[in-house]
Amino acid sequence: MREAMDPVSLSVLWNRLIASVDEAAATLVRTAFSTVVRESNDFACQVLDAAGNNLAQNSVAAPSFVGTMPRTMRHFLERFPLETWREGDVVMTNDPWMGTGHLPDFSLAMPVFRKGKLAAFAANVAHMPDIGGTIWGADATQVFEEGLRILPTRMVREGQMNEHLVEMIAANVRVPDLTLGDLNAQIAACRMQVQRLERIMDDADLDDLNGLAEGIISRTEAAMTAALAGVPQGEYRYSLETDGFDWPLTIALRVVVKDGRILCDYTGTSSQVPRGLNSVYNYTYAYTAYPLKCALAPEVPNNEGICRRIDVTVPEGTLLNPRYPAPVGARNITGHFLSALVFGALFQAVPHLVMAEPAAPANRSVFTGFWDTGEPFSLLFFTSGGLGAQTHRDGLTCAAFPSNAGFASAEISENAAPVQVTQKSIRVNSAGAGRFRGGFGQDIGVRVLCKGPVTLSVLMDRVKHPPRGLAGGGPAAAAAIVRNGEPIPSKGRTVLQPGDTVLISCAGGGGLGDPVDRAPALIQQDLANGLITPGWGERQGHPQQGGRQPRVEDARRHRSP
């Protein structure tokens, strides 16, 4: 392998790596059983080098999984050193602290050999439709209640399935056919990717991927360093309050930009809680690095080179770095807030690169019960609100961010469970006002059709603390959930009766800039489209939670001379 690869060869091989993981993703989607993978996109396929460094992921990979898988791979290698891997092996785990942060996600890795030497890993992560326990939710008090936990284990050894492990999983989940179907789809995706990587190395006459990996990662790291050079050196802070479960919680962030590196320090964040809102360090890191890349280097290939310039510090025992056996099932509720903190801090330095607070965390609703035939079902709804406004444009409406998991179509959902989607519409007046308004949220109605009760687990925030605006922009409408017109808990479980209808209302995104500066033509356009009603901007106040919002001129006060 040449020590330095020319740019043309590097570009060709880089694109072939992307093609290999995209083909693995297509295999996973086409062979998966649940709507979670097939319709909602809650998965990622990746290729890693022999040291566990991320080289590439499929084009629409879930951002959190992209950030956690390299750390999971290093746990795999600690438990199973390189020399112990064999062709056809598949190692898996769903341990929250080693993996993605909660039990429903299965992380898998399969080795790629070249001339008898381990050259790379094909890996993927997918969210299972069920993992047992008290149903995916936020109300557990310890991780033991949240389902089956599997430490790094060889699920396949030299092509032979570990049937005892399969039996154990099947015996502990509500919908074993769906769960095992998705798990087998993950294995099939790994095998497809291994075949494609072997062909790439054959065609390019590569003995391993080390030189290619170094070429990709070093160039990306250099690009990220250059991007950080455009951010004024200094210290920037931002904090917010979340609804929490039993009481509000605080997340605080200090960002330090210095000498081509960026430090994100979450000191000051609330302590871990006895509810499933805790976000393990892996997940916290992933959803800190992702918005940083979005803001500072959106066009740069995403791989390990991005992370080499990012440091994340989180005190142990806090909401963003809990100690075992803390409950972590709804860690997405907390982790999705981090983009708002990253953008809020960076607004003081590079306001044109970020947005006001989005509706995130995205709402998740789990409907479980039995068909009238007695067969169990488990259906997950992934619903998203509006994004925050930017200094030059309105926020996007009904957009999945920072997670890109989306809502399955009404027809698919109604086929997967005895429910009827009665409504799916843009939520009028839900955006935050401003010179540029936020994006709008949405309303989703769901009616229970079966003859027996259905358990609904809700994972929702922003009910008491709606997304805030920036630089004088207004807050968005708060999220809400009602059953037959009456509010129900936004976190925890509710038993629905036959014929009950649930309305899920997603928040909008925060506005940016003074609403009086909004162009009249834009207001008339929103009125004509039925997105707002007359007097909408005047009815919106300014944000109250968390104190005064930072303005563009604040940046000068924190920059280094």
C-alpha cells in the first residue's frame, strides 16, 4: 500500500466506500421486518478500519449511531482482540454504556479479511421494535426495568448462529418475529458490506484499508481544523431548562474555541435522575459532535477526522454521563436538546452558521397491545416539529433533527397495528415569530381500533419549556398530547380504551430577530397559505425561560483579543 494516495484515487475509493454502505443499508431496509427500520430510518451502516475508526456511513445514517459506533467497536476489541476474530464472525451488544445509550439499539460488527489478515469491519446499528422490560419509555427507575441487556457477545461464530442467544432474545421480547427479523436483516447487511469491501480491495490491489483510512481521516481533520480557524477564539456559554419527569432539569454548556480545537464542557448540568432521561457519555458525545459538524463543516466528509478536533467533558453522575445502573431508556429526550445548546453558544461567535432552538427532542410514541386475533403488536411513531430560524431564512417545517428518523406513512402504520391515523397536518401558529420565523410543528391524530386496551408510552418534552428564539425572536408553541381532548402525561404510560383518539402536537421552532422587522410579503404569504392567523406575531411574547437571549453583539464580549 502506498504511503500517500493521489487525490483522484482517494476520491474514487471514497465514493466506492459510500456505495458499499449504501448497498448494505438497502439490504437492511429491504429485509427488515419492523417499520422502525423499513419506514422510519432508525439505523446506520458503517465501515470502520481495523482500529475501529469510522471511515464512512450510509447516506441517510442516524447521526447518533454514526457517533457511537466507533466507541462501541473499541469495546468489542477490548473484549475480543483482533487475533481472535474469524471470517464470518458477528459480535453484537445493546449495552447502553458501550453502545448507543439505551437497550433497544443493537450494534453489530463483522470482520473483513484480506489475504488472511483482518483489514476492516462492517458494522451497523438498528433500533429494535421491542426489547422487553416495561416498554420503551421514560418512567423506569433502573436500567434493569428497561429490558434485556446483552454485553458484547459473538452472535455468529465463523458463520454459525448462536442459537442459544437467539432463543434468549425471542423469549424476552413482545414481538419476537419482528425483533429477530430485524436482527437477521442486520446480519445480512453486514455480509453484503463485507462482500463489497472485499471487491474494493481486490480491484484497487489493497492489502488493507490503513492507507485509505489515513488519507480520508487526515484530510477531513485538516478541513475541520480550517473550519475552526474561522470561529473567533473565545469562550461561549448557553443553558436551558427541560421539562424533566418529576421536576425541571438544567443542561449547561461552555464552549471554548482555542488553537484549532473546540471544547464542549457540560459542567453545571443537573445530576442524573431516577428516571430514564439520562444520556450516557457515548450518546452525549455523538449529539455534541453532530451539530458542531453541521454548523462548521457541513460539506466535509463525515468520519473520524471530524471528532479528532472535538473534546467533550461531562462530569460523571450527571444527566449527560450517568453512572450504572441509571435508567436510560428515553436518553433521546435529553440528547436531542444538545444541538440547541451547541447552536446557542456558537450564535455568539458565528451567528450566520446556526439556528434558533428547534422543536427537538422529537416526539416518540409507542403503542403496544394485541390484535383481536390475540397476536401482539408494537408500533412506534416518530414525529417531528419545526426547526429554528436562521439569520437569513425561516426554519424548516416538520423536519427531523437532530435525529433523522421519520414518521412511517399512515397506510403502513395502519397495516402494522390496529390503529387509524385520523390526522396529519401542519400545526397553525406553532412557529416562533421573528424577522425570520421558525418552522411549524405538526398535529398527528391516532385512533385505537382493536377491541382490547392498548398501552401508550409517550416520550415528549417541550410541553412546559417550548423552543426559544434568538436575538429577539419569539418562542414557538409548546408541544402537547391529549386523549379524547384531555391532556395525558407527556412521559410515561397511559392505557387507551377502544375508540380512544390521541392527538400528538409537535412544537415549532424558535424565531430569530425582532418580529417587527419581518417583511410584510412573508407575513402575507404565510397568511395566504393558512400557516398563521391574523395577529399571530403580536400575540407571541418573548422567551422567558433561561434569562435574556444572546444577541449578535454579545459575541464581541467573549472573544479573545
